[in-house]
Amino acid sequence: MDTTAPAPAADLSVQGMTCAGCVARVEHALGAVPGVVSASVNLANRRARVAGTAPIAALLAAVEAAGYRAAPAPKDWAGEAAEASAAAALLRRDLREFVVAGALTLPLLAQMTASLAGFHDILPGWLQAALAAPVQFWAGRRFYAAAWRALKARHGNMDLLVALGTTAAFAFSLYQLATGIPHLYFEASAVVVTLVLLGRLLEARARRSAASSIRSLMKLRPETALIERDGKVEELRAELLRAGDIVTVKPGMRFPADGSVIEGESAADESLLTGESLPVAKRPGDDVIGGSLNGDGLIRLRATSAAHQGTLAHIIALVESAQASKAPIEKLVDRVSAVFVPAVLVLALGVFLGWTIGTGDWQTGLINAVSILVVACPCALGLATPTAIIVGTGIAARQGVLLRDAAALELAKDVSVVVFDKTGTLTEGRPHVIDVVTKDR
């Protein structure tokens, strides 16, 4: 029997990743740090789980050197709330930039649609350039920043494709405009930037929705607890609670940690763990679950775990682990995406050179090369699978279903029979009358 203890794990919050190629580079950078046993990075929730003995500072430095930003992932409700607030601010910024970009792109898109319908009245070239420029260089500035970080780290990412493709289309249109050639492609650059912004906005909304499952579980832990210290009951931060402390829990309060009742009688709502809708009677000697709701009695209990180490903390850790894990199909996605950007760049360059050398028409060659870059921009390949996993595990957690990892979620599609091994009854907690029996006196 292998009795080797598992390597300790550290969770990092990683910002700046846009595709599965970024994931591969971050994982490689973390794996190269001395003391790291394994590293798994999830694109959807922007988290990295690293097992080993490497110091946090070394891990953060490795991520920074790879061209991304990292920080220790929050472990409590306050940290999660702060991260959620920052994410909400970024979401509002993304929405504002998309609305502005969409408003400027709409006339260009309407012109393109009208030409397809047989109407050939087009906007003046200078007006097209004026509409497309803010979209390209203001709303799209994030793509240039991310592409520059990628180039400094000597690798490519999807932002590089977006920046190259749209800039080439915009610059070529300026050249055509300056030389008096009527064929302009400002709408192509503006539409691509706007659509990618829309994709990033939807992605951010999905991540925020999925993260709410973790935050809702963390909310079940009270922020303060009535702890007995030196014969006095003091209201202290729950994170200061340790195993062995005596805690007073008033009616209507949540138990701050797992413990054993030493005085008082009440009933506890333990549906967060058991799913049972009826309160469970609690007397001296009975165990209580941290996060469950105390009924109408005053309870004194002896904590059997710290606030961050009890049953609720284990549930939160399970959900986080499931969302951070990778499904088997993602291994294939990672292998493909790791070479996706370089392959697209080489293909686009080959088309441009081949067309230019073979026909002498560099303008058509440039248009075809830009088309390749534009078509490759969205990279749904590397994002769809992890987003589906994090959203699925989040919804399951809110419904009381805990998944061990992403592999279990992938296998669930083959489940045809579910067997419940449970003492008691399975209930939805919504009783209704099915029959009325009267008795004669």
C-alpha cells in the first residue's frame, strides 16, 4: 500500500490568458519551478492548482515571466467578495466598450449588408476610417497589450491573431484610401474586434455566474462567532476559531464550525449537506455541521474543527477542485491549441508569399492572409470545453450535487441508471396533499 502523503496544493488566480495555448504555457512555466509536482490550469475560471513544495513567490514569478499576471487565490468570503467586485467592475468596462464599439460598427455593418442586397451606396472612405479607428485602437487596445506581452515572452496567443488580422485589414484599407482605390475593408476590422469583444463579454458573464456557486457556499459561513475566552464570551472573527474552542450559538444563527453540543437543546437545518427539509433535533452530545442553521434554542458547543477546516470547507474545496480539474477531452484540446497559433501564422504567411510570388498580386495575397487570421481569431476550441465544465459544476453545486472532478462530469453522459444508498427518504421538501381520510366519531 502506498502511504505517501499527497503533495500540498496551492491555488493561484491567473489573469491575461485568452486561449488554450496560454494555458499550456502557464502550465509549462509552473511545472519548471523546482519543487512543483504537478500543475493544472483552467482557462474558464482563470485558476491554477499547483501541487508541490515550491514557494508561492517562485510560482508567481514564473507566471509573470511567462507574460501573465498571478496572485494567490482567495480562500475566504472576504477575498471572494473582493475578487467578485473587481470582476463586476471589469464586466461593466467590457460592456461599455462593447456598446461603443457596436454603435460605431453598426453603420459599417449596415453598409456591407446593403451591398449584398444590391444597394451600392457606400459611406465616404474618410467616414469609414473615422468610425473604424476608435474600434480598432480604443476598444481593441487590450488585444495589442496582450499581444505585446506574448511577444515579449516569445510565444503567440489568440490576441496576437486578432491584433495582426485586424491591423492588417485596417492598414490595407488606409493604403487603398490614400491611393484612391475604392475597395476598403474597414468594416472587416471593426466587425472582428466587436465580435471578439462580445465573445469575451459572454465568457466573463459565464465565469461570474459559475463563481457564484462558490460564493454562495462561502456565505453559509458566518463572519463572526461568539467564542468563550478567559471566561468571557467575545464576538470575534470566525477565522480565529480553533478546534477545542467553546462557542455560543444563538437562535437563528449559523454554526461557525463543526462541533459537539455541550449545553442546550435546539434543532438544526442541515439541508445544505443532507438535503433533508426537516430540522434535526440537537441535544448535548450531538454533532453539528458548520454552516447549518440553528433553530430556536441557545446552544453551547465545543468546536471539533477550525472554521476553515470543517465539512462546509470540504464541500467548497470539492467544488473548487471539480471546477479546476480537466476533463479527458481537454487533453486533446490542449495538444491541438498549443500549436494552433503558430500554425495559423505560418499558414497565413505561406498564403501571402505564395500568392505574391506566384501571381505578383500582393494585394490579393494580403487579403487572403488576413482572411485566415480573422477566421482563426475566436478560438472556441480552447474555451468552450472548460467553460462548459465550470458552468456545469456550478449549476450542480447550487442544486446540491457535488462532482468529484471534470472526468466524472464527462462520464455522466453515459449514465442510464442512478442508485441512491441513503437512510431515510428522498424528498423535494415540498409536501402536498394526496388524500384526505375522515373518521366517524
